[in-house]
Amino acid sequence: MKLLALETANEQCSVSIVDETQELFFQLDARAKAQTQTILPMIDQAFTQLGLSASELTAIAFSRGPGSFSGVRINAAVTQALAWANDLPVVPVSSLQALAQAAYRVAGLTAVTAVLDARMKEVYIASFELDSQGVMQAVDEEQLLNYDDASQVVKFELVGSGSALIKPEQIQYKDLSATAQDIATIARADVEQKKWVSAEQALPVYLRDNAWKKIPEQGKS
């Protein structure tokens, strides 16, 4: 198995390639909004370094949102193009689940409420707990809520960019963010069970139906 994982939904850009047991490649570009310039060269670098071609991949996993509108769109578009061109299946991964996975990877947290700043005084929020396979699994639905409503559905330790917005006293993990490593960890189990979709089903999830209309209102991120 060779799995390519992409993460551009959180305004950074990272690429990972894993097999059944280990990480073969990982690179992160932490510059905000550099995804359009860096995602394809990073994928090329991964293939070159590993002596791998896209057609040799088993599947592609990507962060499908919710998150930065342009970041989620870039991730889905690149994934679809690569998957179509090479007839590969795709594993869409929730960016909230990936954030929860990062909390386990970085801080050893096994139960978290993942919160991402959605702009316009709203957040994306969902809670997760670690399963026996070492993967964070959702215990409730992903939601787009205003700060007051979001503060009512917090179940566990808060992580992510939205945590300080709804509970200003809980800021320990506000700078935590997911990378392609977390996407790969979550997707690996799905790939082993062939739980995947075709390229045309590799669709972004915004949670906000008219996200494209509201870009001018979002201000600078």
C-alpha cells in the first residue's frame, strides 16, 4: 500500500506518503495561503524522492473541510485531478477529525472537542474520542455554530483555532493544527478496508451552503 495524503484546508500546506506501517515522506509549508504555489511541487518532490509515480499509489486522501474555503477547494481539486488521471480511489477526511488526530499525535489527548474559526463570529465544531486503532472518531455531528451555541456543545478539552473564541480561558491548544500526517493516519485504516470513493465523489464539505457568497465578508484571515 502507498497512500498519498494532502492537507491544505487549514491555510498551511503539507504532503505525506505512508505505507502500511510507516511514514515514507512528509513535508510542511507553514506559510499562510501558499497552498496554490506549493502543493504540486511538494507532491512532485515526494514522488521524486521515493522513486514513485502517481500510478503506483493505492489511494489519495485529502482534508475535505470544513475549513478555509480556498484551501478546501484547492485540496479537493488537486486530489480529483490526480485521482482521475491515474484511476485512483479517494478517501475524504474531515478536517475536524484531522485536528483531533493532531491533538492525539502532538499532545497525547484522547478525547477532544475540535473547533475551527469559521469567520463571521462562527466556528466549526465536533467532538472526538480515540478508538482501539489509535484513530480519533466522531462522537457527534460536525456543526457550524455561533460562539454562544458552540460553547454549549463542548464535551472535552478544546483544541484548534476556534477554542479561544468560545472559551477565552481555554487557550492551551488554540495553535494546534492538523497536517497531512494526521490525514494519513486516519485514511490508512480506511484504505486497508477499501473504504474509499471515486474521484468524482471527492467533494469539499463547507458546512456553509453559500460559502462562496460570503468570501468578501470574511475579511482577512
